[in-house]
Amino acid sequence: MIKIENLNFSYKDNSEENEIKSTQALNNLNLSIKEGEFVAILGHNGSGKSTLAKLLNGQIFPTKGDILICGMNTKDEKKIWDIREKCSMVFQNPDNQMVATTVENEVAFGPENLQVKNPELRERVDEAIKLVGMENYKKRSPSALSGGQKQRVSIAGVIAMLSDCIIFDEPTAMLDPQGRNDVMEIIHTLNKKYKKTVVHITHYMEEAALADRIIVLNKGEKALEGSAREVFSKVKEMKDLGLTVPQVTEIAYELEKEGYNFEKLPLNIEEFLELV
Ligand SMILES: Nc1ncnc2c1ncn2[C@@H]1O[C@H](COP(=O)(O)OP(=O)(O)OP(=O)(O)O)[C@@H](O)[C@H]1O
Ligand SMILES: [Mg+2]
């Protein structure tokens, strides 16, 4: 689905007179993501996660190297709309994404841009709204919704575009625990039931623990990669990268130092209880 080859990206900042500064946000990154995979991306602030998301969605383009989305190079201008249709994006702040006056118009915005016409448009919108559990809010103004509800509407928008791959850039960062759970449940359903490829950028280790694979970025480079269990068993490395591991994993890790022996490091409470 996604192939990243020797990717480099620098932001050019020529705001200061006579001096062109550039920030290297990604450095020689290689990565492949398979169809149907659920990949979490972790990394300290400024490690390049959002830059990577924008590159995958064709909002910015590699300084060096290539990104192929289903074989289409994001540098190929003729393919840019196909790429954005295949691989769409949900951002952290739902307010920045809302453009329409009603929930149903909001959800229709993406597919309309892709020239989808009625009756298919209506069907897609209704189905997407149902999938995120917002059918009772169709005629409401998005501005009158809670953060979690707004984020569900944004997700319905990308569902209605029928994108095969959805990139979530910290979609739960601004939500309360209930909103976070709702959004995570929808993301999970999209991956497991609807077979969408998911790239989930997050600062919540418990969310990353649900992924098939975790990639940890540090200063624009891949620092760690593996299954949740592989990555989270590297407690010291994660801490050195300014990150944590799920709370239960850390407790088990500390208990091991005290002589307690776990068969494997638990990733959630259920596993922890089974192992003690
Ligand atoms: N528009 C921009 N212009 C110049 N530099 C930028 C711009 N956006 C990001 N950067 C720089 O690029 C680097 C990577 O930023 P990026 O936003 O990708 O990090 P991130 O991993 O998403 O961080 P966070 O966890 O805070 O969201 C940082 O050093 C940042 O300061
Ligand atoms: Mg970011």
C-alpha cells in the first residue's frame, strides 16, 4: 500500500533576511506498510510524525527520495487527486477541518470534491454517518458538537471518500477519555471489519499497543520498529527516546527488576492479570 524509499524532507524557512535556514524534519527514512495493516507511529515532539503524515497525503513533497501509494509516486502531479482519494487524513483538531453548516454536508464535502454525484453521494454519506454513530445529528451544525462528536464527523468524511488507507495524526489528543474511546473503537472497526489500512500517530502508548506494528521516530529517523510487545519491552530505550510504555508494562518491568519473572511483558490490564 505504502512504500517509502530514502525519504528526506527539509522545511525551508527564508523569513530571516539574507539567510535561508532549513530544518531537516525527516532523514533517510525507509518504510513499507502493507494493505490492511494497522501501524502506530510514536515519537517525541518534533520527531517528524506530522511531516510524514503530510507527505503520505501529498500535501508536501519529498526533498529527496520517493513515496509510492499503491504504486503512484506522490511527486506525480497528475496522480495527486488519486493519491488523496486512496490515502486520506484526519487531523488532531477537528475544528480546523469543519467547513460546512450541517453534519451531512460536512461528510459530503470530501466525496463531492471527488465528483461523486447523487444518489451514490447520499448513500455514502448516510452509511458513513451511521458507521460513526452520528445518525441523530445529521442536520445539526458541526460547531454545536462536542470534540469527540466532531472528530467522529471528520472520520465519517474520510469513510465517505472510500479511502483504502487513513492516516490519523493524533486524532484523540484533544478529546476526553470517553471521546478517545469512541474514536479508538471506530478506528479499530475500520481496520478489522472494513480492512482499511491505518497509520495512527499518537502520544498514547495504550493506543499504540493496539497496532500490528509500531514505528518510533526520533529526530526524523526510524529509531525502533516492531510489534507492540517487541517495542514496549525495550523500556529503557523508549525512555532514552523521551517516551514511555503502557503503564502496566512499566509496572511489570519494575517488578521484574525486583525478581518477579513474567513469561512475557503484559501490554494491557487483562494480560497483566493473566500473568500474575
Ligand atoms: N512549517 C514548518 N516550517 C519549518 N519547520 C517546521 C514546520 N513544521 C514542522 N517543522 C519542524 O520540523 C520538525 C518535525 O516537525 P513535526 O511537526 O513533523 O513533528 P511531530 O513529530 O509531528 O511533533 P508533535 O509530536 O509535536 O506533533 C520539527 O523540528 C519542527 O520544528
Ligand atoms: Mg505532530
